[in-house]
Amino acid sequence: MAVHIRLKRFGTKKKVHWRIVVADARMPRDGRFIEEVGYYDSRKTPAKISLKAERIKHWLSKGALPTETVKSLLKKQGVKP
């Protein structure tokens, strides 16, 4: 089973925020996920990013692959992908 760390969209039209989740790669973007590991709100200035660093490191050690966007968010917060 390929596992990815990616964004899951929440909110309404033009008022979107994102949750950072660990999900099976075969599941749709807003579908079922394994664990929620963070939150990202790009509408705030500066953007609000909240992460569970220990859980992210755990999943990365298990072989989960972050998407490009999540990788850049992790780098901004100091979590080494």
C-alpha cells in the first residue's frame, strides 16, 4: 500500500482551508484517510500552519511520501522531509 502525506480540501467556495492528512494513494483527494496530521489556512496573513511533527516524522520513517506542496510546508515549519 502506497501512503502519501497530502492536502485535503475543506470549506466553501472561495473560503477554502486545508487539512494535512496521511492517506492511501489510491483514495480520492477528499476521500478516506488514515490520520490527520496538520492544518493549513492560506487565507490568513501570514498563512496559518499547524503540524503534529512527531506523527509526521513517524509516517515519513514508515515510507510515506509527501506531495510537493506538503513538502514545502514541512520545510517552512522546520520538519525535515
